[in-house]
Amino acid sequence: MKPVACLVTLALCLGCAAQAQSQNYSTAAPDPARTPKTLSPQTAGSGPAGTKDAGQGSAQINTTQCQEAFRPLQQEAEEQGKAFQALVSDRTHPVSAAQACNVYGTLARSMFKMHKFFSDNAGRCNFPPQLGAKIDEQYARLEATRTKVCDAAQRLSASFPETLAAARRGDIKAQTYLATMYADGRDVPRNDAEAVLWFRKAADQGNASAQAGLGVMYANGRGVARDDAQAVTWLQKAANQGNASAQASLGVMYAGASGVTRDDAQAVTWFQKAASQGNASAQASLGVMYANARGVTRDDAQAVTWFQKAADQGNASGQASLGLMYLLGQGVSQDNTQALLWSRKAAEQGSAEAMTTLGKIYATGSGVTRDDAEAVHWYRNAADQGISEAQANLGSMYTNGLGVARDDTEAVSWYRKSAEQGDARGQHMLGLTYALGRGVARDDARAVEWFRKAADQGYAQAELDLGAMFRDGRGVTRDDTAAVDWFRKAAAQGLDEAKDDLCAMYAKGRGIARDNVQPITWCKKSAGQDDAVGQARLANLTVLDSQHRAE
């Protein structure tokens, strides 16, 4: 379905372009309820596939009529485009060639109406020639792809009986192909048990593709009970024969400790083998290993190189990661335009990670006009797919009333979802809600519990707040030594507030023996960063230190 995916947004793109162009002529907004389907009954004719010509003749008409005539065509194409997007994005129900042919036909008919409208009314509506040429080109591409898909569907439908017969005769390639058809629901009802049966027949005879397929079925518990060890066994057999898909999957098993002991170096080895064969999934995974220093020395430039290779092949994970690298300026010059471009490409394929990045872009106005509502839209899409970072960010939007009405209860709900997945920021924010009694009843003990979970992951703000809870005896027995320890951890990460708190603790001799050298050291660090509190404390401590030395 890759050829399908590249044209999914065609109707939306054409509709937006045409609408934007027509808006250059007039700012009028016609009432959709009275929008006619043609420019006028007198000029309407019959077009292919039962469509109506959008009017003929040479008389100049006003731009409002152009907009009114075009609007229903645009809406129809948009609806078909969205339905198409939903169909191909549903990973749980693979689209057969026959289904693809039908959907392509419906979309093509909608696109033909727009194509015909521009063709027949370019002069009278004063459409720019370049816009018409672009529409002609894109419509031709859509029609060409539809023809290919429908031809393939016809061939597959005719070939199934032959494939089944050949598989029963023991033809290994036919067995493997038949298994794939059953696994993907490709022109036959999806049947995982049948897929496993035919994969096994071919795999037992040494076919690498079948071994890889059988390994994936075991890894996902499809047609058989999930068994990661069996998955690794079959993937290893296929990978040893050079099957790139199996090599990529085997790398995932080693990286995720599924069926084997976690071994990042082995994961990298298999990702490299598959990536060198052009496997996009392996290229994206190899980029992740370089970005996170897993099995290799961290190398952001290498990470970007592999992300780019995967992204150029249309791999959503590679596109999402590349967009994030551009946003952060890691391994590549920071570029908000490129960040937006690649993140949007990935998001259009359903990447929740890319949706999270888009949320950040709009929330911060990075390369775009800041739009909190748009940020909420993308965060929510990602959060609904279980991305913990997006859930925490969405909670924050509710807490601060950005892009949505402030709702502390809703914020707590999203923080909790994030925190329960182990997200440090989500844990810290949930702790804050308990400490402040916002959206939940105040509960210092619960606040300490969540602060500690986040602090144990090295989240600096949680270390600071946990230190404050120990200092003040909130939710825990007062413990100045523990407070100093957590303040020190947060200060080591550069948190100025933690340096101020350390300065105060040392000055008062709380948590450590009275020593004016240490507080001066910390207050210098704080004061050196234009911190007024730190500067004041530094002045007082300098006087105390002078008196101490004089004694």
C-alpha cells in the first residue's frame, strides 16, 4: 500500500490550493446550504462516469459563482481523502488490492470532478495556468496509480486458485506467498492460523522469507501462542541467510530483550546488516541506537544520516526522528522548517511520536505562529495513542488553560496516564497536583511518592521538590541531610533554585556541619548567574566568613 500512501492527501491539497486561490479574488464566504453543483443549469453538461461538466462557454462570471461551484467538489474530495487516509492507516486490518482498487476508484471520480471544473472554467474564473497544470499532473498520477492497483487486484484474484494449487503441490515459493496472503488479508480473508501453517511448511524447507514470516507470527502471537524464543529461533535462521527483514526484526529482539538477553551490540550488528541492504526499518532503528548511545558510541551525525536514509524511503519512524533532530539541532543545524516538514510527513502516516513533536512546534511557535489550540490537537492525537510525553504535555495545557479551558481534573487524568507509564515529567507533575491540591485533594505523602519516582530517574525539578519536602517535613519526617542530598543532585544539573536552597541550608548549618566555605561556593555559583537571592546570601556569608576568620 505504499503507492497509495503517497497520494492520500491529494484531494486535500488540491482543495486547499484552489480555495486559497479563489479567495484572492473575493473575501465573500458563500452559504454552503445554497451552493450549486454547477455554475448554471444552462451551461451544465454530462461528463465521464456520470459527472456533470462544471459549465461551458466563454462569458466571464463573478468569482463568487466560481467559489460556490467549486465548494461542493472540494468537500467531496476532502471527504474521500479522509476516508482513504483512515483506511490505509488502520494497521490492524490490512487493505487488500481489491479494496484498494475500489477506494482508488471512488477517490479518482471525486478528483475527476475537480480536474474537469478547472479545465472547463480556467478562463472564465481566471484560474492561474500553473494551478491548472499542477492539478492536471496530480490527477494524471492518481489515475495512473489507480490503473496499476486495479490491474494488480485483477491478477491477484485470478492467481489465487493457481497459488493454492501450487502450494499444495509443495512449491515453496507458492507456500510462502500464500502464507503472506493469509497473514495480510490480501485478496483472501485474513487467517493467521492458515498463514502459520503455510509459513511453517516453507520454513521447514529452508525458505528464508517463510522463516522470517514465521518468526514474526511467533513474536506477535498471531496464529500461535506468543513465544519470543521461537521467534528468535526462526528469525535467526532467516537472518543467517541474509534476509534483511529478519535481520531488522532480530535486531529489535536483541534491543528489547525479547526471547534473548538484551544485547545492544548484537542489535546494532543486525541493524547494520539489514540497513546496508536498504531496509528502512533497520535504518531508522540504527539511527536510534546512535542517538541513544546503545551498542555504539553516541554519534548524532550518524543518527541523522540513518534517519535521513529511512525517511527518504517513506519510513514514518525515520521521518519522525529526523524531524525531532532538526527541532533540537542534534547532529544537524537546527532548522524549524525541516523539523515541521518531516514531522508532518510522519504524522500523516500516523506516527504518534511525530504528532508529539508537532505539538511542541506549535506550543513554542518554532518556525510557525504559536498556536496553542493546534498544539493541543496534536498532543491529544498522540496522547490517545498512549505516548506518555504527549500525555504529560496535554496535562500541562489543561493546567495552564492553553488552547483549552483550564481544567485541573482533566490535567490530573493525563498526568496520571503519563506517570503510570513511567514518564518522569508526568510523575513530577502528578506529584505537584497532590502537593498543591489542584484537581485532587492535597496529599503530601502521595506528592512525595511521585516526586521520588521522578527524582530516581534524575528529573531535576523533582529532585528539587523532593528536597523541599524533606526540608519542610511535608509527607515525610523532616530530614535535613536528605534535603541537602536532593538539592545537591538538582544543583549538579544546573538548577539555580537548588543552588539557592543549598546556599541557605549551608548558611543555617542544616543538613551539614556549619561551614562558611561551602555556602560561599554555592552562593557564588548562584550569584554568578544573575540570581538576586544568591547575590544577597553571598554578601551576608562573606561578612560571616570574615568574622569567623577574625576569631
